[in-house]
Amino acid sequence: MFELDAQDKRSLTDFVRDLVRIPSPPGHEGEVADRLAAEMRAVGLQDVHRDKVGSVLGRLGTGAAPVLVLNGHMDTVGIGDSNAWQQDPFGAALKDGVIHGRGACDMKGGLAALVYGTKLLHDAGVSLRGTLYVVGVVQEETCEGLAMRILMEEEGLKPDYVVLGEPSDLRLALGHRGRIELKVTTRGRAAHGSAPERGENAIYHMARLALGVEQLNRSLGTDPILGRASISLNTIAGGQDLNVVPDTCVAQVDRRLTRGEDETGVVKEVLAVADRAGVSADVEVLQHDCPSYNGYRCTAHQFFPAWVTSRHHPLAQAMLAAASARLGHEPDAMIWAFSTDGAYTAGTAGVPTVGFGPGEERLAHTVEERVRVDDLFAAAEVYARLAHSLLGE
């Protein structure tokens, strides 16, 4: 019943390639949003529109509960060194059944498969007792969950279930660690570079603190499902002139969280490291502040909680059944290494959330990014089966 025909397969492949050809770093998703909205309308989605931040929505059904949201993001990371790519990162080359390029698996392929999953439902004339939304959000790469928070808290979308189309290699994704971004500042006293003993070098203070952070990473706890927590000092800057002892030094810290860890506890933890190192430091959570492509100012606290959905939850069981029916076997369950919009939908809002998508997680953000077209087709057909099982009359 829910099988793509030859024309649908060609159209889905062409759609993914179109999306890959359009650069869409966070804050610059407008052209992809145009292309996504046009395809949503072409396949029969209703009430296709953009919210205040520029995310694109389309639906099947009347808007009544229960509500299933199929979530994808329109933005991608940058390409880095263009010379490192063997394929044009925006060429969307199709070779041996594989589409290459930035965003192919993370996650323009998944986003397109979500759209074509709903096309299968539309074409089958299925009556829904609830409502299906496909959502393409902005700025997920820099602030996951921000756009979904706006949709749910400011635009009034009330999902009962969320499915993330992020790359999982057609496995069932049940969660991931959280993360928090910290800014750490050490202070000293400026002096002439010819007489460093007259000042206090803030970079030296940061160096001692950095060693403490390295030691802390070895002692952080492990979650039986999510794995180890981690902390890493990843950027550092200080000083103003070569002949001046620096009075400030600023570092940024990436802290990955397991269940039960919160913002207050993590900040205290880093302050304790500074105290043990004999260093005075300020620690604050970074703030996301980036205008959307439509001019809306996107601001958010850079704290993203961990989340896990039980394999035995009805949503997870429905996804396993839908995937098994299409793939011919029950897919493995997994935990993502990266963070997703589930940090908000499940971690903050408590909405049952799982992930399932085409593409391999290990290829995301790399110069080898690619997706198999057969996996795009399989994912679309699984999404249609899942939506029918949850919402069909």
C-alpha cells in the first residue's frame, strides 16, 4: 500500500539533489525554505506556511489530536576546506545509487524522505483520525531545539509524538546525551611585557584551569544507556598586544551531559576546578543570538538536556513495527552521538520522541557526506507506515 512508484523515486531523488545544491548555513535557509514549501504543496500537503522564525510546515488532517510531527532541519554546517572534498560539496553528484554533498545525510535527505512519506499517505487517500505535520526548521545546527520551542511555545503546535528524521542508518534512535556551552574567563593584572613579574598573566591562570578540566573529564560519570559524560576546553583567546601581560583570557567549553545533570551543577563543577587550581574565574552559559533569514531574532540559552525514550514506549514499538514491515527485519536500536531537536521535544517538553532516518551518522559534517537513494525510499515508506499506524482510522 505504501510503496513509492518509479516516478516518485525519481522525484524524491531529484528533490534531495535540489536541496543539496542550495547552500543553507544557519541564518541563510531562505532558498531551501522556498524549495521545501513548493515540494510540500506539490505532493498534497495542506496549509503550507512559514512560522515567525521561518520554519516551514505542512499538514495532512484537520488539526485535531493526536498530532504526529515529522521533524527535519533545513540548515547545514559549512563545507570547511573545499580542497578536501573529492566531490563538489554542492554538486549533488549521483553515482552508483548514492547522492554526495553537504547535507545529503544531515539532513536534507531525511527531510525529503519525510515529505514523500506524507505523499504516500495523501496518494493512498488515507483518512486520519489525527493530524500529521512535516516541519523543516531553521538553525538546528547551532541551537538545536530553538525552532521547535518557538513552534510549540509561541506558535501553539501541540504534538503528541515527534519523529526526527536525522541520520540513523535506518535504525531506531532512542535519545542522546545533552550538552551545555560555557564561557570561562580568567582575569589577571596587566603589566609591561618587559617586566612580567609586575603583572598577573591571565593566560597562565587559564592554563592551570585547562589542566584541571582535562583531569575532570577523566572522572565524569557514565550513564548505562547514554554512555560517558565529557568535558573539553575547545577554544581559547587572550591578550591584546605582544608587549603587554594579558589581564583577561577567555575559553569556551563543550560539556556533554548524561541524564540528571543540570546547568547549575555543571557551572559549579567548573568553578570548583578553578578553585582547586587557585584561579579566580567567571563561568557563564553561552547565549545563541542569530537573526533568522526572515529577520526574526533568534536567542536562546545554550543548554540542551539529555533524553531517552524507552524501547517499550508505544511510539518506539510503532516505529519498530513500521520499519520491520518495510525492511523485512527489526532494526537495531541506537543512541546518537550528536544532539538533535529532541533535546527540546523530549528533554524539555516531555513529548515522546524517537528518531529514524536515512544516512550514516558517522558521515555527518564530514567531507565524505553522502546518502544512498535506496535508503531514502525505504525511509519514506517507513514514515508512511508509522503515520498510518498511529493516526489512521
